[in-house]
Amino acid sequence: MRAQVGIIGAGPAGLMLALLLRRRGIDAVIVENRSRSYVEQRVRAGLLEQWVSDLLVETGVGARLTREAMFHDGIHLAFGGKSHHVDFRKLTGKGVTVYGQQEVVKDLIARLTDDGVPILFEVEDVAVHDLDGDMPRISFRKNGEPGEIACDFIGGCDGFHGVCRPSIPAGLLTTYEREYPFGWLGILTESPPPADELIYAYHERGFALYSMRSATVSRLYVQVDHGEEVERWSDARVWEELHLRLGGVRSLAEGRVLQKSITPMRSFVTEPMRHGRLFLAGDSAHIVPPTGAKGLNLAVADVVVLARAITAFYTAGRSDLLDAYSATCLDRIWKGQRFSWWMTQMLHRFPDGSAFDRRRQLAELAYVTSSTAAATTLAENYAGLPMTW
Ligand code: RFL
Ligand code: PHB
């Protein structure tokens, strides 16, 4: 097969990259090692910065989002038995959109399929070749048969555990990493959320987050120990912690648990995000802890930059935007890293944290919820920093 751009990974980054290129008349092929139903069911992020939901609408994949998403003006921060509202709309003029990542993925796959963009699901043994030349290749096996895509560029959109980043000689990359001594246990439940907007709760037993997917489906998380096994958390135990950590600020309705999983927490950045004709985008190049709700939004920001750079190459023969790709993305990524780390350190219980640390966290929360300047800092980062490029 021949394509202008070969994309590895049908997550939000790979799918959105294909759509943006398609709209500029550039053809792409996506290879994905999972099945279509697996990627459409994978429960992950839920929070879109306003410019991301605007972009989905502008690019013609926002019809269902406009009908079904929930549009929020802010979040609640709960601590010390009280709930405090941070009003993003009032502070920054922006809101956020609650719409499951798997819904974004479904909408993108439906559109790309309608437009005839090939997405090869359930491919095996994906590998990249000739990254230093003008015509890199992607090889794979599908239904046991070997296949190959020759292209001008490769979009490495295959997530944190993909093959693209490890294909770059390790000596050429610098990685920055922090592991946190805890994870999040998340459940999806058939129960109404406890409030109209998300509640981020600081509690002496650990952090909890009360998010949602609709008026009748909640997405709830509790901080658990690093390396914790999901089998040790019965539904009853999860509900007990969720009730306790809400600290009496709202009542919490229980419902059938539809999904339960544990996510480790990590901050990770690799630089540069390019090697020859291979461009890393999204989780393949960087990971944030989910406390700031930034991962999916940063992935979309990367591919907006990449699609623009590839378009400039084909339409104007320019390679300066491709050369600037990594630095352009990293500017936003590091701000997202900083914010995600800041939210994480403010809201979680650290196993080695002292009484001093806990008093400091409470002082920080009190400051953020009482000072307009501090609340604005949170609001402008959470709702999404301006797209300056
Ligand atoms: P993805 O979504 O991991 O997609 C990568 C795709 O590549 C495929 N793949 C391969 N394909 C072919 N060959 C190979 N060798 C391959 N290896 C992998 C995979 O199957 C997959 O389909 O990465 P992408 O596109 O960069 O998107 C990133 C986001 O998924 C991620 O950043 C977010 O989910 C992070 N995140 C959140 N982000 C937000 O912006 N807001 C949130 O509220 C939010 N909450 C979350 C989150 C992530 C979470 N977990 C489970 C990690 C909450 C959680 C619990
Ligand atoms: C979610 O709804 O899954 C969600 C929301 C906000 C976060 C993380 C996850 O910070």
C-alpha cells in the first residue's frame, strides 16, 4: 500500500490526525492492533477543553457531542467537610465539556469510515523502517498475511506502550519521568452523579473524584496504593470509600458497577518527539497523571500542530513547521505537565507525607478557593490555555 501519511494507533491522536489531514486533501492509512469494538469500548478520559469540543464541531464530528455531552462551567473542590465551587466561566469566560473519550473515538471512526479512510484493525507485529529516508515504511501482519505501507511520514500515535517510541535509538531521546506512590481505582456505575459538576475531594483517607458520563451514569475514582490489585476492591469496599471521602458534602447514590479498573499514576515526557520522518503524538510521547484531565487534550493539540506542519509541506513545500513540531508541542506539554503535577500534589495523600505536608495542602486548597487570582490560575489551566500557534 502507498499513502502520504501512515498512522499507527486508532486512539484519539491517530484518528484526529487522519481526519485533519483528510480535510486538507492528504491521504492517510491507520493501522491498529486492537479490534474496532475494543477501541470503541475502552473507558478512559471524560473531560474536553473547550477548544477541543469546538474543534470536533468545526471538523464535522460534533453532532452527537452537541446533543449528548454535558457542558460544565466549573468544578467543585471538597475538603474539610465543605464543598467550594470554582467557576471557570466567571473567571475565564470558558467552560469544559464532559463527553467520554470512547464516544469521541466512535464518532471519529464512523466519520473516517464514511469518508473512506482505511483503518486496518487487528494488525499484528507492527514495525517501522527507514525513518531516516524520504520513504519510511510500516510493516505488519493481518490475518496472518504480511502487509506494508510505504509513506512520506509516519504518525506515531500508538500510546505509551506502542512500538514507535522504542523504535527511536534510545541515545537520541531524553526522557523525564516521575512515578507517584499511588494509583486510581475507577468505576463506571449506573447511578446519578452526586453533583451537577465534577467534585475533586481531598480527604485524609486519600483523594476521590466524582465525575459522570450522563445524568444517570457516574464515573468515580478513589486513590489506592501503588501496585494495588483490583481483586482486593469489592464493590462494597469501593462504595464505602467513596461515601467516606465525599466528607458529607453531598449524598451519593449507589448503582450497578459496569466497569472497574486501576490506573497507575505517572508523569512522562520524551524529547524530541521526532526522529527523521517519524513524528510521535499523544501518549506515545507524554503521559500526565489524570488529576488535571489533560491527556486527551494534549494528544489532540499535538496532532493539530502536526497536521498543520504536514499540510505546509505538501501545499507550500515548507519543512520549517515540521522542524519546529517538537518544540512547538513541548511548550504546551510542559505547561500541562506542570498543571497535572500541581493538581496531583495538592489533592492526594502521599504515603510519606508528614503532618506539615497535609496542613500545607489544606492551606493551598483554602487559598485556591478564596483568592480570585489563585482560582483563575486553576481555571485557565483546567479549561485550557490559549492555542497560541
Ligand atoms: P491511546 O488512546 O492510548 O491510543 C493509542 C492506540 O494505539 C494502539 N496501539 C497500537 N496500534 C498498532 N500497533 C501497535 N503496536 C500498537 N500499540 C498500541 C492502541 O491500541 C490504541 O488504540 O493514545 P492517544 O491517542 O495518544 O490518546 C491519549 C489518551 O487516550 C489519554 O491521554 C487519555 O485517556 C488520558 N486521560 C484523560 N485525558 C483527558 O484529557 N481528560 C481526562 O479526563 C482523562 N482522564 C485519562 C483519564 C486516562 C485514564 N487512563 C485509564 C490512563 C482517566 C483515566 C483513568
Ligand atoms: C473522567 O470523567 O473520567 C475524568 C474527569 C476528570 C479527570 C479525570 C477523569 O481529572
